[in-house]
Amino acid sequence: MSEPRVDTVLKIGGSVITDKNGELAAKTNEIDRIAEEIQKTKAQGLVIVHGGGSFGHPYAQRYGLKEGFKQESQKVGFSETHHVMTVLNGLMMDALVWHGVQAISIAPSSCLITENGRIKDFVDAPLKRYLNMGFMPVLYGDAVLDTKLGFTILSGDQLISYLASKLHAERIVVGVDVDGVYDSDPKTDGNSRLLKNLTLQDLKKLRTKLGKPTLSDVTGGMLGKITELVPAVEQGIHVTVVNATKPNYVYRALKGDPVEGTTIRKE
Ligand code: ADP
């Protein structure tokens, strides 16, 4: 099978498509708007990954899934967490399909296994074949099996970096609910500054400087994202972080048009 050409791996943050202060609180208008923006780009070679927000995270946290299998009572929590992610994914798919996008949902829990939380085996043949046929695969952060832990939580952020490297993508676009990467959390620090251009070296420095992720997010806020992005940036993949809650920012980022946000390059 020939290698598919992948231009962009797009991450849509859970903070964009759900209300993180609620539980199972989908922002359906936002989901619809983003689906429409994706459709408008007529993008080829695009892979989408979305986060869990108020669907996956509260369940994963309640059952302590990230730390792995410790007791039988967690198993129903594993089922619930995966299930609510399929519900959120269904809303995303609904919007994409009804906007006429040839999107196809791929469940990480069915095609990959981690080892101590890191992706180890990924059955990529269907994904690649879908891409070769011009489909747009849609994946998400999920509850997955783990060779050492029994099971764990896979973040959408680990997935984007992994997929972009594996598929030799040109770039990663990360859509979040803030204007880009700041020198501190803009939601808690009124003096934080937006960092418009970062190199790999800047990114590594920032990783050590940034604070702890919020409690409700089991996979790690901006610090988690930066940590995951480092290996992709090392491989020369360009990253753009934009505010996906602002209309047409995702559209412009996908088109490669100038848009406010953070650009991360190796040098
Ligand atoms: P998502 O669910 O969209 O993937 P997260 O909530 O995991 O996003 O991460 C984005 C959040 O990270 C922002 O809403 C912001 O409050 C927080 N954050 C913490 N530190 C920073 C930083 N230095 N720059 C930007 N955002 C930050």
C-alpha cells in the first residue's frame, strides 16, 4: 500500500467543543461551526483528533483510569469513559457528515495499545487506506488497553504528535480556548504574555517553567500539550496553536492564512 500524503493533523480541544465546568455538556453550536469551517477548507490529507472535555475527563478521573487497572469496579468506569467519548465523537461526526465531509470515525481503543501510557502498537492499515481513498479520519482521546497498566487514558495530545510523526504530516494545528501559548496560564494570570513564535529550544524552556494542569483535566492542559509536541517539532513538523472558539481561526489556520496564535518551529 502506498504511503498516504498527510498535510495536517488538526486537534480540536475538549475545551472548545464542551463546557469543561459541566458534565456531558457539549457545545453543539461550536461543533457545528467548526465542522462547517473544516468543510469550507476542502482540505485533502487531513486527520482530525478531538479531546474529551466534560465527556471523558470527569469519568476517567472518577474511576482513576489513568493510573491503570487496580480493582474490578473500575472496569465499568472504563466502559463508561469510552462510551461517553463515542457520544461526543458522534456529535462531531454528525456535524461533519451533515456538512458533507467524508469523515470516518476511528476509535483509538479498537486500534491501539499503550505501554505505561505511551502508544506502543497502532494498527494503522485501515487509517492509511482511508486516507489513500480521500476520507478524513477522526480520532479522539480515549480509554485504551495498556500492556503494563491493564488500561489507561490516552490523550488526544499524545495522539496528534504520534500520528503527525507516523504519517509524516507537514504540520499540526491545535485549536484551544485561549489565543495561543502564553508564558503563564492566561486564565489565572492577568499579566501573561502571548508567545507568537517559539522555537524548539523555547518550547523546552517553557515546559520546565509552566505550572500544573487543572484538576479536572486528567491529561494535562497546555503543559501536557507542550510536552507531547516536543518530539513532533524535533522532527521538523510545524505547529500552530490557535483559538478555535473564535470564528474562522481554524479555517484560516488550515488554509495557511495569517491568523493570531502561536507558531512553533524547530528553528
Ligand atoms: P483542551 O481541552 O482544549 O485540549 P486544555 O484545557 O487541556 O485544552 O488546555 C488549554 C488550557 O490550558 C487553556 O484553557 C489555559 O487555561 C491552560 N493553560 C495553562 N497554561 C497555559 C499557557 N502557558 N498558555 C496557554 N494556555 C495555558
